[in-house]
Amino acid sequence: MVKTALKTFSLKLLYVFAAAKYPKIRADLKYFVRDNYFCKILQIKYLLKDYHHKKPYKVISYQGEFDQEIRYVIPFAYWHHINGTLDKTISSSYTKELYFFSNNHEEKFEKRIWTETYKHYNVPNMTHSNTYSFKKWLQVPYKSYYQNNQFVYDKPLLIIANKYNIEWDQPPINFFDVPTLDQIITKYKQHYQIIYNRPLSGQIVLDNSEILSLDEHTFISQNHPEVILMNDLYLQHQSTLNNYNHLQLQVYANCDKFISIHGGTAAFASCFGGTNIILSNPNWGMETLFNEYENLFPKLSNAKILHAKEASEVFDYLERYY
């Protein structure tokens, strides 16, 4: 009871502090800032374990959204690995390859629960904010670890990472429709080996964002046979792969040019250096409000992040940088 009361009082006090420090941001956004303040304060109790004793003790368990796991949880776990204090990591199915550095990783959860994202006060950065701490956060070297000679082609790779699913309990908001895909592929397939990636529901662990049908795979196969579909690539190499994430890591590690979509799709594509054009509607989500495409996403791998607010800006960036 005392612990709960102290937590409640601390959160109220930190909200007042956040409101005073950032009076111009929306009231609901101040809760995000408050939560990240609280996360940082909680790290004080680990000072001796993290910086003096430095023995494996930290168990990191996460069942929330993939986006936050890529942005906050795995870099936190990797910091503990490098620091010598990581004991165990626990996450969803198909995540062992994402935690390749963890000697003790358990794939415990068969479904992600998006509300779990906002309960992880034990992670220094738990959600959107303009007050990130990178003291216990390190880039995860996916590119250097997973680079290979298998997924190499005559032309440089260009990965189009799309999604088409329910967002914020609404119909799809951020996605590349078929005409846009057709236009991008038509213009750039002569210069790049394009790989199109939109995982199907059986290939990844879902949360509340139901994957819908866009019928683009058939269109691409019929109209642009030069394009490699990641789903086909998985079927061809399934015997040598542990899961779909394993394939994504290997293919992405060989690529320097990405076009991706708001959310976990964009965060994952930002973990491999190079350049990532992200289509993200500024009226939905917190990334634009907190300027995260400038203060957080580039830190995932030193990638160049180009935020396109609408499809026309995607083509502007393609013309300038690809």
C-alpha cells in the first residue's frame, strides 16, 4: 500500500514538473514526459549493481508493442550485456535473433499486448518523450552481426517495408497503396534490386493491430517480376532460417536504402544504417510531436532519417537521395 501510494504521489508530482517545464505541449503529452522522468528516477536504485558490483542480475521481460521493443527495450538490454550485468531476456515468439547477444533468452509470449508498453517503468525510456536518457541505451549492431554473402545481388538493394493494418482502432492510416508502389517500383527497379516486405499475420507476433489484405503481392508479381517478395524469399530459404525475423535481419543487414512506414516497420528499418525514408502522417502518433525522427530514430544506427508527411514527399526524397 505504501509503495503504491508513493508511486501515485511521485507520478502526480512529476506531472506538475513536466507541465511547468513544457507548458506549451498538450496536456495528454505531458503524461508521456512524466512517465519517462519516473523511469529515470527508478534507475537510481540500481546504481551499485550497474556501476560497482557489475555482476549479471538484470532480467528484462517485455510483452508490449514491437515498436517500443526496438526503440527502448533491446538497446537497454544490449547496454546491460556490454556492461556485464545482463542475466536474462524474455520476450515474444520469434525474437531470439533480435536478442542475439543474450545468452539466456526465453520466447515466452505468443501475443503482444499493446497496453503492456506503458507498464515498463523499469526501462529508462518506456515511451514517447522529449526527455530521453541514453546512459543505459546502446545501438544494437544488427548490421555488422547479420551481414552475409547470401543475400547479395548484382544491383544495390532497395527495401520497401510496408504495412496495412488497423491503427489506433482505425482503418489503415500509414501505408503505401498499390498505385504508389507501382510508381516507385517502375522508376527505381532499373537502378536497384527491390525487395518488397510486408509480413503476413502468421510470420510475426501480433498485438491489437489486425493485418488486412492489400492484394499487392499478386500485383507486384504480375507487373514487376524483377521485384523480390520477402515472402517468396522466406519460402525459398526456410530450411536455413529460424523464422521470418531471422530473414529480415539478414536481408536488411545487406541494405543501405530503405523506404518504410510509421511504427515498428520504420523503427526496425532504422536499425541498419544507410538512409531510411519514413512515411508518417503527422496527425497520428507521437513521433512528430516529440521530434523523434530527429532525436531518437537516427541514434538506432546512425541512419539518415527522412520523414515524409505524405506520399509526394516520399518521391521528393527519392529524387534527391536515391
